[in-house]
Amino acid sequence: MRLLLVGPPGAGKGTQAQFLAAHYSIPHISTGDIFRANLKAGTELGNQAKSFMDRGELVPDSVTNDMVKDRLTHDDVANGFLLDGYPRNIDQADFLKNVLEKAGTPLDAALEFKLENAEIIARLSGRRVCRGCGENSHIIFNPSKVAGVCDACGGELYHRKDDDAEVIAHRLDVYAEQTEPIIDYYRSAGLLRTISAIGEVSEIAARAIAALK
Ligand code: AP5
Ligand code: MG
Ligand code: ZN
């Protein structure tokens, strides 16, 4: 299964990706997670991405495309992959198409998550992310057993800087202007599957699997 998830910030891509990656036994490749891991490790890539991420802007394609191309050469993508948060504009979608065509491994599906802005804001403003393993939780919708401590690894939970109200608003604009056009791109290619991202996490997962059959 070669799959990508597309949807606005806070749609639950990362939450569902963990489940779908396990279901299909494929690696979860989140460009946002890779940038945050690099930021934490203090790499050059992390430094390049930081100011864009903090402002809710896209990291330049020159940085992002090469990073993804490199990731797609790892051994673990032999059975497929799940891209989360990439591509995010038409140029990235074209770039990916080229890389996959050259490798003879075309995409199977683009799964679109749909939900309205009020729900997005509620999800992002209460989100907490683990410093250790990157897992997402939510102070109301999906709370950890002990406040501030990750259920999965015991790591410290933090509030992402780009989950502040002004940055969320800007990320929504960036999504509408730059990312939404890729939905028609994948629709035209016959690869788009759309599901509602509203409801319980398990319900949405079942919807996703059904849409991908
Ligand atoms: P990225 O990390 O990809 O952020 P995003 O796309 O804005 O998406 P999020 O991670 O915010 O949301 P999500 O859909 O994963 O939702 P989640 O599962 O966490 O990108 C960050 C930045 O990196 C970008 O702004 C950009 O700067 C840069 N970047 C990344 N990729 C790039 C690219 N390709 N090109 C250029 N720049 C790039 O869920 C959200 C919350 O809701 C959580 O708290 C969760 O617990 C809760 N939740 C989940 N499901 C439910 C549910 N069903 N009901 C209630 N709550 C739920
Ligand atoms: Mg995410
Ligand atoms: Zn953790």
C-alpha cells in the first residue's frame, strides 16, 4: 500500500497514521515529525526548517523534496509507505509523482480528511505532543493518564509553538491557498478517497480502511 494523507492541520492525520501504518505494516512518514526530530537534534535541516514552522509557513520545497526523496530510498518502504503532511503544494505533488514513477512504484491512493475549522481549532489548541516519541494526545478529547506525561513512553508532553491561535489561523490560510489544490490534482488522477474526520478515532480508522478497500 502506497498511500498519502491530505487534510487541514489538526484533521487527525498523525493520529490516524499511527493506526493505518500498523494495519498495513508500512512506515509512517510525516514530514512535520521529521522536521521536529531534526529540530530536537539540532541539525542543519532542523535549523533551516525552524523559522518557517514557527510561523506556520511551508518549509521551502528545495529542502522538503530532497528530504522526502531520501527517505523513500530506505529499505523499509519496500512494502509501501504512508506519507503524512506531504505533498503540500502542486510542485511537491509533481516532484513525488516523478520520484515514484522513476522507481516504478506509483501511488495507490490519496486519502482526504474533511472537517470544519471550528473543530480544527478545538483540536489544535488542546493538543499535546510527546518530546520523547512524538505521539499526539489532547487535554480533553484524548487525555494522557497522567497530565503532562506520555502514555506510550513516559516522556514530557508539550504544546507545539505553531498551535498558538494566531499561527493556527495562518496555517489554515496556507492550507487553503497552497495545499487544497492537490485535492483536485489527485481527484483528476483517480486516486482520491475522501472521508469525514469527525467522530471517534476508532470510527474514523474504520472509515479509512473501508475507503481504501
Ligand atoms: P505538520 O506537523 O504536518 O502539521 P499539520 O499538517 O499542520 O498537521 P498537524 O500535525 O497539526 O495535524 P494532524 O492532522 O496530524 O492532527 P493530529 O493527529 O495531531 O507540519 C508542521 C509544519 O512543518 C508545517 O506548518 C510546515 O512548516 C512544516 N512542514 C511539514 N510538512 C511540510 C511540507 N510537505 N512542505 C513544507 N513544509 C512542511 O490531531 C490533532 C489533535 O486532535 C490531537 O490533539 C489529537 O489528539 C486530536 N484528535 C485526533 N483525532 C481526533 C478525533 N477523532 N476527535 C477528537 N480529537 C482528535
Ligand atoms: Mg501531524
Ligand atoms: Zn512518548
